[in-house]
Amino acid sequence: MRRLMRRRISLAAGGLALAAALAATATAPAAAASPDLDPGRPQRTQDVEYFTGPDGHPRHTTIAASPALPRPLLPSAKGDGDVTPVVTNGPVGSKLDVVFIGDGYTAGRQGDFHAAVRTKWAKMSAVEPYASYKNLFNVWAVDAVSRESGVTNDPAKGVTKDTALRSYFFCDDIERLLCVDTARVESYAAKAPAADLVVVLSNSTKYGGAGYNDVVSRPGYDGVATASSDHPKSDQVAVHETGHSLGKLADEYQYDDYGTYTGAEPHEVNISTLDAGQQSQQRQKWYRWIGRTSPDGGTVGSYEGGGYYPKGLYRPTDNSIMRTLGREFNLPGREAMIAGFYRHASVLSSDSGPYGTVSRRERVTVRLAAPTVTVRWYVDGLEVVAARGRTEVVPRALGVPADARPHALTARAVDRTDAVLDPELRGRLKGSLVWKVTR
């Protein structure tokens, strides 16, 4: 049976949602099975994406949404809710903050969780454009202390574990679908200084994961990815899901029984009703990239099939990571991901002069988002040409006089990456910082 592709939490008929929840109790932990359902009220559902194997195409299904918590969770044990910085590249607010939360780790196994975070982030950040923009990210680990180690329905269906986030395989009776209680996830994510992207690592060697896309959360993140902590390829699930949450990219695979798409032009940048010739003629979608060699293999053009439809929609390349795990983002996808990075982070950041004031002799340091970023320095609006490209300066050495008057020191940065062709987006890849220089 064809499943509806929903990208946001929707409402289902109360009776249908109740039946789905009751069916789920056979394999899901009791706390994760959406209790207290009222058959007289509509119940929320959530579309989730999953993967049947490390090299498989994604699939979608609809599950009962986690019930809201009446109040934030209190620490269940010593160390529960502790936050550890894993990667620090600059002040919160100027960086994209990634929050990892562990599930199925007891108090004595949190070190294993932290090791898994470092391993998964190293793999995720090796994929372009993450690799080029590593300096844009802060990474946090939030400890969720579980009473038992492991994950429900692992290694076999029927095995139950008492864990903080209620992770379980066989969600919706699909073996590789690894679901969590998203309300509990939100409670833990809120403990981090900021949360733009959330990844749950469930303590398991079994392959599995899930993508909860376009969620609405109080901390502000709009996507949650789950992955098994110790499977060597589960990081690809998280990378694909960030294509949705950060890049706002569509899936580029199809279901054969969906037939021909006859709707309006999709808003996602990587699927279109227009073929390559029409895009070039109308200057639409990825026309600037057409004919270029793409990192996922082949040439950017128009390949029919995408957005779940085998006919009527085109994708930019034959087989990117938005179609099959283990691949690269194609060129239009990389551009969209960079746009997503900069929605949360700044091209330029600094810990110097936290209140915007520095002395003439004080060293001022800036961090650049990527190697493609250039920086220039200005004193009272005039550029100090000799300081071009420097990430560390001293106002006195730049010519700020000792005349007891305040002066303005400005750093202006521009990202000149060739991975962005859209002129409107290129115009946003810049930023500046200003300090008042005294004494």
C-alpha cells in the first residue's frame, strides 16, 4: 500500500491513530507507544524516514507522535543531563550547534557515548560540504542516563530495555526503523547551550536509524536523526537527514507505484518539473550547474524520477546521497547545504572583546568559516591593506593612535567559495565585526 509522504506533524483520525498505537505496543517500549490516547480526539502522527540497509534507498512511514511532556524531565541519576563540549569553534549564536544525545547508556557507560560522538562526528564532518566548513560547527554531548544498557528489540524482537529516550527497533514493525520518544529528546536537547541540529545515538551495533524532519521544537532545531552508535555506516543516516533539515532538500528517489507527478513546481531546489533544456531556457532551479561534473559522479543535467515519483519530476544527477546512502551531495545539493549552514552560523566570529571593546594593545582574533573566506581590517572606516588575510591583529600595530579618543576597528569577511553560484546567496556570504578601541 502506498504511504502518504508527510513532512510535518499531521492529524489522523482518532480511531486510526489508536489502532496504530495499540499495534505498536507489541514491539515498542510502553513509554514510547503514545499512551493516554483518547479515541474521541484526533491524535498526532509523525512522518519518519528510514533505511533498509547501509546501501539502500530510503523509505517513509507514519507513526504515532510522542505525547508532550507535562513538565521538563528531572535528572534521573547523577550526571543525567550533563553537557560536554566536544568541538568548540566559537561563541554560541555565531556557530551551528550540533547536539548529540545518547540513549541506552548507563551512568558508568557515558564515556562510551562520548567516544561514539567523536567517531560519528568525524565521519559526518568528512563529507562535503561539512569537511570544508568544519569551523562553522560547535558540537555538544548531552548525557541521558539510562537504567539499562542497549536498545529495545536488539538483538531480537521482544527484548526490552529501560532507557532514557525509549529507543527501539522494529518501530512500526520495521526492523531497521529506530524510533525514540521525541518529547524526551527535546527535554534533553534543551539542556545544551543551543541546538540547531540534534542526533540521537542509540547504544547498539545493529544497523538502523530514522529521520524526523520538519519537527517543531522549543530549542529551535527542525530535525532529529537517530542512528545506532556502533554500526560503522550509521552516520550516513544522519548525513542524509541533514540534507532535509539543513539543506531543505527533497528526496531524489521514487516509488514505482506513484506514477506520474502532475502537481505544481516543487519548492525544493533539487527536484523540478522542468528538464535541463527548460531550466536553461527559463533560468530556473539548478540551471547554473547544468553540464558540470558533479562529485557524486556524472554530469549535472535532468534525470527523471525523484520526490517519490518515477515520472514527471527530475533530479540533478543520477545518484546522490539524497537518493542512496554512501554517496556525495551533488553540486546543487552542496550549494543548498552551505545555505543551510549560514542560516545558523556566521562567516566571521570572535571571542575577543566580548562586550565590543578592546584596548590598543589587546590582541584581537577572528575565526573564519572556511578556507575560502577572506578578511580585511579597517580603522575608522579606512582599510589597512597590509593586514589583509590576517586572523589576528593588534589595534596599535594597525595605526590606532593614542589620542584618548575612541576609534572603530572593523573586520569584514566574504566567503568566495566556488560551491555557490546563486548570486543572491553569494551576496549573503559575508559579515563583519566591530570593536570600540579605547586607551
